[in-house]
Amino acid sequence: MGAPTELIPPSLYSIPEIPTTHELGVPWLSEHLRVPLLDIKRVQNAPCWSPEQLALMNRLEVPMTLQERLAEATEVRDDMRRILGWTGPVIHDPAIDNLSEAEWAREQAARCTRKVQGDGPLPTFTGLEVETRRVAQETVLRETQEELRRVQAEIIETARRRSELKGDAAARDQLLEQMRESNRRRIDLDLQEKEAIAVYEDLVYLNAVALLFLP
């Protein structure tokens, strides 16, 4: 019997429940933007947290890095607001249309954050598009986290079985190799989780920009 994944702590990166649709997304975002970016950075940079700062953390209810991205979404270039919309128009750009999900999200976010009008190409997304991509990426991230927990549980269970074997060197060696293989898989999944988080945060940022500025 394998070790239940319930015994493995969940990922330190908690995925918030972000509602879909413009109508439901705007109130959710407004609530989370009540915490000023300056306060977020103050908590991040503090060597230790006061009771007031801990209370602030509890109010955020999202990972600190994601909360910062939400706040950054309030400062985007002005000229993008005149051409983008929640449902359209759909704008094609050969330089970005065929990028991987990670590259697409990173480039679209970079295009939003350029401060000067006319500074490089404009973003091309619609609000509905980034919301759909964000929801899909949530699934990727959740599945990666679940698989990581499963592999961690597998390592613990294999170690337990090996500790109970006495005098059977061949069987112990076999279990040791299983543990090594599972640990290699754990390391790979840990990297996949970090990469999935980066893409997810870019897409949440874009989703927030769309909720704030796209009609």
C-alpha cells in the first residue's frame, strides 16, 4: 500500500480561486488591489514580520509574488487601451502568434509594461483569450503539483519498505534504485512546477490588465 499523498504537505505555492468572466473578475481583482504595492514590498523586504504584517499576509490570500503582479497590472502603457478589447478585435502578429505558451505570455507582458507610448510593438491579446489561457495554465500547474506530491509519497513509501527489509541485500538495492529514480523524477517535477508558476503569473498579470483596462 502506497503512502497517501495526504501525508505530503501541499505546495508552498497556493493557487487562488480566480473567478472567470469580466463581470465576476473585476470585483475579485478590486478586492485584492486594496493592498497597496508599497505595503507588499515592505512585507517582502522585512527581515521579520510584525503582527500587522502577518495580518496583511492573511488578507492577501494569494502568493506574495502573484499579489505583486496584480498590483503591477495597474501601470501599463496608455496606447494599448485604444486598440484592445475583452472579446476583440483579434489581432495577429507573426512575431508572437506561434510562440510557446511561456514565450507568448512573457512577450505579451513585456509589451504591456513598456512605459512610453510607441515604445516597441503593442500587445495583441483579448481579455477572453488571456482568461482562457490562464484557466488552462492553472490546470497544468495543479496537475504538476499533484504529480509532485505523488512522487514524494512514493519516495517515502519506498524508503519505508526498504527499512523493513533485513538481510535481503538484492531487494534493498533494488528499492534503493527505485528511490533514486523517483528522486530524479521529483527534481524534474520541481523544475516543471517553477516553470509552470512563471507562465501562470504572467497570464494572471495579463488577465488583470484586461480586467482593468479592456472594454
